[in-house]
Amino acid sequence: MDAKELGQQPAHPDRRLIQDRDDSYSLESEGGLTKRELFAAMAMQGRIQRGGFADHAELAERAVADADALIAALDQQP
């Protein structure tokens, strides 16, 4: 899985047990924030707390860049 796919995975998916037509069961995940969205929100919280940003667009862009950097670093882990 590459970094882009990793970032699009749900961070906290809603898991449901689904009964299939052949009476077997499978676990289905859907919804929730993506990992990229969660990481960006967390980065944004930290940047807001430290202060120094008057431009909200720049703050958001940097938070997303932080999230992308974290996802890329995680993708490099064995």
C-alpha cells in the first residue's frame, strides 16, 4: 500500500457484521475520517495552540503538509 492509499484508509471506521446470501458473515468497514484528515486535524490543533498564524489558509495547508509527511514516513516503515 503506498502513502496515498494509506492516507485514504479510515482512521476510525464503523464496522458492521454483514450476513451474506450463503449465510456466511463478513466484516465491513465504512465511514469516519480518513487517516490523512485525522492527522491534519491533529497537526492543525498543535499549530493553533503554538500560535503565530494569522492566515487560516496557510495554517490549513501546513497542517495537510504535516499529515502527508507523517503518512509518507509511516509508509517507509517495514
